[in-house]
Amino acid sequence: MNNSRLFKLLGLIVGVVLLNIVVLSPGLLGVQIGGDSVIQTAFGVTLLVISFLVLIYGSYVLLFKTSAPPPVKDIQSHEDYINALYHYRDIKVLKKDILLALDQLDRIDKKRNTLLDVLSQRFDPTELSYQKFKSVIFEVEKLFYLNVRGILNKLGVFDASEFSAFAAEQNSGRFSNKLVQEKTKLYNEYLDFVSGYLGANEEILLKLDKLLLEMAQLGSADYKEIEDMPCMKEIDALINQTKFYKQ
């Protein structure tokens, strides 16, 4: 369960408990179960039954029911990407890829914060060197999230449930070998696209690790020396190559 669903479930439980306390506490509304008033007893029992049903249904929706993923164009924040990927986490053929994508999202967030922290210790924000490092960090992060968007775009048209059912019937003899091969090839192409994006993001994370090491080894360096750093050249080439393909 992701954090937003956990908070919603806790909020539901707290809300139901507070409602029952307010209604059934003698010092508040004072509805009594088993007292002299049959109406109060009936109302109290009804409230408890409804509260129980609300908790059961709410827990089911928040714990087990899969909601539709948000449109990729509406995804903006780091948390949005996590929530969108969570939609696919229980699909068997995608589970390992989704877990890796979620792990990569966690790592990119930590690396960005670490890089910015080291950067602020090494340089003054007014220096050109500081601005160069910072712009590169954010450009690489932007490229990382573009790859995640690519994954989500592919998953949006990938009917994994249909493929799972098809795969289960491959040995039943209901379909010709040619159809089985063509459909399997098509779905494998979808999975290859996802793996490609994951590989690209793993490369980005590796380059950020190299950049962090080079930054940590710096004493004082001017703007030109920073441009000549091996990892900075690699990252600049990666960013420029991506811009070329986007044109």
C-alpha cells in the first residue's frame, strides 16, 4: 500500500471511531444501547452495524481495489509517478519491472538531495560552478522522469491481463502456432520497451553516483575545469543526445 492509501485508511478508521464516541458517549449525545429507550437502542445498534460495514468496504477499496491510473499528462510530482506505477504492481508479468522502477524513483530522489547538499557545501550559490552543477543535476533528473513517463505510456496501452490469459491458454491448442508467436512477439516488444527505459534510468543513476564522487573529490575548481570533468562530459553528452532525439 502506498502512503496516500495508508493515510486514507487511517483517516477512515479515526473518523468512524470518533463518530461512535460522539454518538454513544453518555457525556455527549448519550445514545444508549440496552437502555429504557427502544429507539435509542435500535439507533445505536444500527450505527455500529453501519460503522462496521463502512470499515469493511473502505478497507477493501483502499487495500485491494485497483483504481484507474491517472492520465500520464496529469502526472507532475514525484508522488504522482509512484502512485501511477503502483497501479501495475500486482500484474505478474510486470511485477519485477515495477518494483525496480519504484526503487529507482526512491534512489533518484535521495541522490538529488545528496548532490544538492554536497554542492551547497562546496560552492557558493552565486558562483558559475554552482549554477553549472545545479543545472546539470536538474536536467538529468528531468530526463529520468521522461523515461518514467515513457514506461507509463507503454503500460497504458499494454493489456497485461489479456496477455496473462492468452499465455495460460498457449498450450491448450486453441490457437495456431503462428498466432501464438506473433502475439507473444508483440507483448515481448512492450516488455522490451519497459526494460529499455529502466536500463536508461539505471545508467542515469550510475552517472549521478560518478558525479557525486567527482564532486566530493573537488577542492576548488573554476567553471572551465568543471566542464572538463569526465562525468560532466558524459552527462552533457547524454542530455544533448536526448534533446537531439526529441527534435
